[in-house]
Amino acid sequence: MHSTDKNVTQSITQVIAASSLGTLIEWYDFYIFGSLAVIIGQQLFPSDAGASALINTLAIFAAGFIVRPFGALVFGRLGDLIGRKYTFLLTLVLMGGSTFLIGLIPSYSSIGYAAPILVLILRLVQGLALGGEYGGAATYVAEHAPVGRRGFFTSWIQTTATLGLFLSLGVIVLTKNIIGADKFADWGWRIPFLLSILLVGVSVYIRMKMHESPVFSKLKAEGKISSNPLKESFQKKANFKMVLLALFGATMGQGVIWYTGQFYAQSFLENTCRLDFNESRYILLWAILFATPFFVVFGTWSDKVGRKWIMLAGMLLGVVFYRPIYQYFIDATNVKEFEKTELKSATAPIVERGLVKDTKDSIITTTSFKTLQSGMTFKESNVIIIPDDVLAPMPEPQTIIKDVTLPRSTYITIIVLVFFQVLLVTMVYGPIAAFLVELFPTQIRYTSMSLPYHIGNGVFGGLVPFIATLVASFSGSTPLSGLWYPIGIAALSFVIGAVYIDNKGDKNVMD
Amino acid sequence: MNGLKKLLGILWMLLGPVIIAFLLMQAMDKIAASAEGVARTNTTLQWSIIILIFIPICAGLVIFGYYAWKGEYEHLPESSADL
């Protein structure tokens, strides 16, 4: 390798490492909330809130996504005015500080509804910070990358969202295994939030040593910086039409594929298929581990064949295969059906008696741990409520299945199916940073690319777990009903992208 | 292809209001169901948030359709000078 080329590669490697570390930590901060939604729901809302607690917690989780476009506008504008470096330094500090504070919020039992309100406020700050972070990091790396290799270099930034999720799941599982499930549900869930302050400290130190983007510095030296990036991005028709195209033809579909494959899959396995807490997270961890290198594979490939068809193929495959995949999840974990013919052993039932909260009705819970011939295990609880009023009608007894663990072959099959979904994520997400960067000029790049990215990911994608869970809670719905949302959005984005997006793009980002 | 781009533009312009109307009908239906005790959860706040978010996005879809119908996407810029 020529010495100049070697220096360029070394320099960009440092740029990618420094940018990616900070972005990874921001994603980590953002995702621990989602990964702990069930436990946080129990802490923030009254203990008898039931499904409402989960839906309300997912609503707070979704609120962080919804404000991301506003963060994109505020910090994107700053990034185009004062530079990329200082803007994403600020977002990192805001994200780390708010995450740390979430870990300190007292529970509902201590401060009542002030608990969810405070968490909501901090969650909004997280969303604003993330809205400013990603566009800056992607722009910063792309503006350092050589022509013809932008897909390859920006794909490293693209791995950070998935690796941030991986890190959040890993820290959660590790903390829970070390301190035990009961302590974790009580106070241990705060540890992953508090840990963030250390990670952010390291990242701020590294980012302080970085230089400003050469493309932005040149523009600044020539006095060509935009005086009003917001106005230029959204009031100039020629640019605004590209913002709309980026949103409806690319980021909207990419967002739902991302959040279905990496969030809804785990949420579905835990809440619908009733898989054990660790089991559902291990499945996602394995899938992410094997699929993550493909961000770089598809990013590099997009330098050769163009970005468009790789991203659209990922969307189309999601539209076609989501329902069969999730149907398999349901069929493979249907323990009530398997129990009829395959029951191998069951522990002696443990009977607990008590009162239903805030009533005089009695509740009798009979719990048994069962093993099937295939090796599948689960906890089955039969709940009977006896009304205090003897004339009141007797409610139907309820059977609750929990903590399902899978036989090895099913476990591996589900890992492969989740891996396939994450592979689709790498197809749509690997090339998209380069695609967006190339769509807009330097003066208004940070602002213009951040908005469609964060509406696509924050609003369309971030709402997947929330809307899908909401739809599935309607009377008359099936567990698969929630999938119509990502399938519909991905299909719409595929059609718009296929018809309107040009595969050539503008390869010059220096203008 | 340019004819298809224009034709689909009309579809996107119609789709925006249709989505909002669909969301409003769903919201009224589900909120009423929860008030009557048919649905398992009260979802007034959630539906309000969803509708509030999707109104500007659907307006964006209508504008996108209008641009497509007017032929704005027949030729995409090949350099920043075209923007």
C-alpha cells in the first residue's frame, strides 16, 4: 500500500473508532429502556395496572422515538452552523446525563405518578439527543471517507445501533444473572442505567480529541456555511422533495424492518410466546452476533452495485416472510397444545391463597413446573378468583403460561429465524447512511439527512412495538395482527423506492 | 416510467387523507369499546398521540404525491448544483 493511502486509512480508522464508540453508547442508553419495558412498567405504574402498565411504558419508550425528528432539527441546524464535532459532543453528554438520572428515579410506590412523568421527561431528552447524534456521526465519517468506499466506511457507524442493542441486552442479562431475578426486578434494573455515566465519560474524552470534518472546515474557511439550514432544507422545493423521497422511499421502510427484526421479535417471544426472560434475550444476542458483520458486507457491496436495490430487497423479503416466521414462533411454543400428548413430568402443585388487591375477593393460584418429552419446560399457573359477594357470578379460571424454555432444535431454529430478520436489517440499514449523505449538499447535510432518518426510524420504526402491541390487544385480533403495521409500511416504502429512487445517486459529497 | 410516477402521485395524494380517516375511525371505535368495557385497556391517550404524529406525516405524503404528479421526480438531481 502506498504510504499516503496508508495514512488516509489509518486516519479514517481513528475517525470511525471515535465516532462509532460514542454512537454505540448513545444507542445503548436509548435501548436499555426498551429491553426493560416490562420491569420498568411494574416500577412506574400501580401494581394492578396489568396490560396498561406495559402499553404505557411502551408509550413512554415510544415518546423518546417521537421527539427524535425534533432533535434532528435542533442539533442538525447546530451541526450545519457550528460544526459536526461540538454538536455531537453535546448530544452525547445530554444522552448520558438523562440515562443516569432515569436510574435514580424512585418507583411509583414512593412518589406516585411523579415517577412516570419524570421518566417521560428524561426519555424526551434522550430522544432529542439521539436525534442529533446519528446524523452527525454518519456525516462526519462520510465526509472523511474516500470516494467509492463511502458505503464501506459508513457501514461501521451502521453497526453501532445493533451493537448498542447487543450491549444493552448483554449488560441486562449479566446483571440479572449476577444479582438474581428478584433483586434485579426490585432495584438491579437501575444498574444498566447508572453504568452509562462511565461509558459516556470515556467517549466524551475520546471525542474531545477529534478534529472537525475536513469538508465542513473547508466550507467554513471559504465562508460558505449556510446561514439558515432549516430554511434551505425545507423551504427550497428542490431539496424538500428529496427529503420527502428519502423518507417515504427509504427510511420509512428501513425503520419498520429494523424495529421488527430487533425489537418486536424479542418482545413477541417474551410476551406472546411466553419465553423465559433470558431465553428470549439470548436468542436475539446470538442472532445479532452472527448478523452484525453483514452491515459491512452490504455497505461494501452497495459501493459496487448501488444502494437502492439492496435496501429495497430487504424490505420486500420482510413483507413476504414476516407472517410465516411469526406463525412458526407461535406454533413452536404452543405448550398448551403439546401438553396434551407430550407431558413427561410435572412438579407437585404449589397453592397460594390471598386477596385481590383493593377488594375482598379471594384469589387462589396453583402453580406447577412442567416438562415435555421434547425437553421443553414451562411454569403453569391456574388462577381462580372467588368473589366476596356470594351472589356475584364466578369468573372463569385463567391458565397463565410463563418462563418457557425450548428444546435445542427449536431454540436453534428460532435463532436462525431471528438471524434472518436481523439480516434483513443489515440489508436495509447497512447502505442507508451513505445513501442519505450522498443525497444532500454539505451546507445543509446534517439537517436534511437527519430529519427523514429520524422520522423513518423514530416515528415509523420506534412505534412498531407500541402499535403492534396495541393492535394485538384489540378484541377479535390474533397475535399476528400487529404485524400488519410493519408489513404495510415496508410494502409502501418498497413501491415508492422502486419507482422514484435513482440507483446512481450523487457520489460527490464535497460540494 | 415517468407516466407511472405521475399516476402514482395521484394515489399518494389520496392515500394521505384516507390514512387519517382510517386512523380516526379506528380511534373512535376502540376508545368507545374501552368506555363500554369491551376492550381490555383504555387507549385514549395512545390514539391521540398516534393521530397527532401521523397528521403531519400524511400531509407530507400528500405533498410528495403532488410533486410526483407535477413531474418533479422525472429527473432527480445528479449533483448538489442541481438542488
